[in-house]
Amino acid sequence: MVNSEAKTPRERYRAQVRTEIKQRAWEQIATAGASALSLNAIAKQMGMSGPALYRYFGGRDDLITELVRDAYRSLADAFRATSEASGADVTALAHALRAWALRDPQRYFLIYGTPVPGYQAPDDTTAISSEIMATLLDACAALPSDGPATPFEAHLEGHRDWAAGHPAPPAALHRALAFWTRLHGVLSLELAGHFSGMGIDPAQLFAAELDDLAGTSAT
Amino acid sequence: MVNSEAKTPRERYRAQVRTEIKQRAWEQIATAGASALSLNAIAKQMGMSGPALYRYFGGRDDLITELVRDAYRSLADAFRATSEASGADVTALAHALRAWALRDPQRYFLIYGTPVPGYQAPDDTTAISSEIMATLLDACAALPSDGPATPFEAHLEGHRDWAAGHPAPPAALHRALAFWTRLHGVLSLELAGHFSGMGIDPAQLFAAELDDLAGTSAT
DNA sequence: TCCGTGCGGTTATAACTTCTAACGAACGTG
DNA sequence: CACGTTCGTTAGAAGTTATAACCGCACGGA
């Protein structure tokens, strides 16, 4: 059987260089954005010149795709960890999401930011995305659901393939979607700086939205 | 006094070329995103070569800044028009926002998408942004406000500078912010294609969020 | 009407970028 | 020890933004 770690010394070295390249790329993205990522600059920082990086990544797009994959993986891990630590609590998940986003805004935008029109995300990222959604659904299913069924929940009843067989009631599905979209709404505008000139505290707006989501007022 | 339109034939020509450049830029952005905007390609399309465009725009960043300005202006006009036509109705504003966004997703992302870390928006765009917020506040102030004051509304009481003197109660300010962030949350995820593989209808999710905002459940 | 200023467009050039191709050296495995 | 894969190099093509220098024509004042 093939052991994933440290087989040949060449593979060890190759993995090490790959992670260093990605690390430099993350630093560069955090300071100047993903559009300003330069393979030449990374190579120069690492002491080697230009086309050497093409031994490790197919090109700029491949590197960015790998970074997107890592970002998804990091968010999924953070979500899973806080879910296990807090017993599937939605407010804990929300604060974990905000902390993860504030830790590196450009990493958040790499996942949820402006898409490149032609770009198609690799299918494994959608798999990780559904893993994130699964832990979110676990937390939302634990909330009490009251109120009458809305027309949108009737729509969800017939379109719950994205839940991947999760046995959550339609109200919980709706809660999960609202959790996702509302917190993303506040977070993305905050990270983009749209609140900076307004004087309001984004954390309090985030908390207000979270109170509304976790409170008794379903949908 | 200086008439703004059509003074000298030189200025007429200059304005015409400028608008044609911006038009080609919009087409290019709509199909390949703002990061793929190429001055050379625009010049080649217009039959003139390369550096001629620098007579009309200071550079790529200046052109994009101008496009951002136009995008803000377009959204503000659309908002104002529907507000006047519908009598400051929030659902009409919401549908106008969604239609405006779906008409050219990259134009929406040019305003509300991933920001470039170093970039500072010119102050006139923030002026237009506050104009948009004003018409939104007009519509939110027309809604009935019930329920007790939340801690966030208490925070808003002390930080209402962004309302630019608009005489809306804190509940209306909160409504306007929720309107903005929630609809942006659904819209940006929809435009980015994050719902495409899930099978759900973004329009119905948008409608559900709008029902929650315009309904009786304040905050 | 005529003439000069200045505007618009050109080519050339510099400094970048991604990415391919060909070559050499070093490393590790048989 | 020798051979082969892999890594890093330099060279080069095809792009990009942006600046500089130059030329001609059109516009506007006299």
C-alpha cells in the first residue's frame, strides 16, 4: 500500500517546496489580493528563477485552484472543530465563521468573492462545501422549529438534494440557508470595507443578525 | 457660465471617444471579469493602437474607477426611479435591485465584490452610496415598526451619522441595514453561482428573505 | 482668411507578466 | 558504478501596462 507521507526523499522535498510556494502565495494574496499573485515574485523570493515553479504547479491557475481547495479545507476543519467542541451550536459556528473570515479576508474572498466568469470549481471543492453545509445542518436541526411552513420551505421539500440525505426538516434547511446568506451578507460587506465610513460596528450588526437567526423567530 | 454639454467640437469628440471606450470596457468586463480588462484589446477593437487610450484615461485603474462610478450612478438612478414610481416601497426596491444585479453580474461585483486591498474608493462614490441609502431609508421609514428596541438599535441611536440626517427611527435604520446585508447575501451568492449545483431556486430564497424583511417581524 | 497652438494618434522602448522549450547537472536507485 | 528521472537553469515568444518622443491636422483667435 502507498503511504501518503514521506516515501522517497524526493517526494519529501517536492512536498516541502510545494508548501513553501503556497505559503508565499498566501502572504502575497493577503497583502495584495489574488489578482496580484505573481509566480515570478514567488520564485524570486525563494531564490530560484522564474520557470522553476512550473515543475510544481501547472501554472498560475493551478496554484490558485490549489489555494481555493486549501481555503475550503481550512473552513471545513474550523467548522467541524467548533461543532464538535460546542455540541452543534449555531452561534458558536457563526463566531467561528467570523473569526475565520477576519483572520484572512482575502482567503474568505477566494471562496465567496467575485467569481471569474469562465472558471469552474473542481468537484472536490463542492464536496468540501457540502461537508461544511452538513455541519451547519446539524446545528440548525438542533434548533426548535416553530411557525407555519412557508412557501419557500415547500419548495425546499422538493429540492433537498443539496442536503445530501441529511434528515433535517424543511424549516432547518431554511434556517441553514438563511444562516449562510445573512452572515455572508454582513461579513462580505464588512470585509470589503463598506461599513468603514459609516461609523457602525459590524460586530454588533453581525450579532444582531445572529440573534435573529438563533432566536425564536423562525423564518 | 460653462455649459456642460457640447461646448467645443473637440470636447464633443473627446466625450464620444471616452464613452465608446467605457462601452467596450463594459462588454469586456461582462464576459471576462474586471481583472481581464485589457486596454490594448479595447484600443485594437476601436482601430487605434495601444497608448492612444492614455489620452483619455490616466491608465487602467483610472478607467476602472470611472466604471465603478458609473455603476454606482446606474444603481442609484434605478433605485431612485423605482422609489418614485412605487411610492417608496421596499419590495419594489428589492426587485429593482435584483433585476439590476442580474442584468450585469460583473457590474454588481464591481461595486460589492472582492475589494483590492490597497484601493480607496473616491469620495464621490461614497456620496452616491449614501444617496442610495437615503432612498432605502425612505422606504424603510414607511414600514410599521413594532417590537421592543434591540441592543443593536440602541447602538444605532448613537451612530447614525451614515444616515446623513435622515429622520428615520432606529428601527428603520436597522431595517435598512438588514435589507442591504440580507439581500446582498442572497444576491452575491447567487451571482457567484454558489446555488447553481444545489437545485434550489435563488429567486424563491430571495423572495423569502424579502418577505421576512417586509413582513411584520421587525428585527 | 490665415496662422500658430495644442490635441490626438503614431511608433519605439522599458519593465513587467505567464508560459514553453531546450539544455545541464545533480540526485537516487538499481 | 552507471543510468535515468527530476530539478533548475537560460533563452525566447507573446502578452500586458505605461512612458517618451515625434508628427500632422484641426480648431480657434486675430
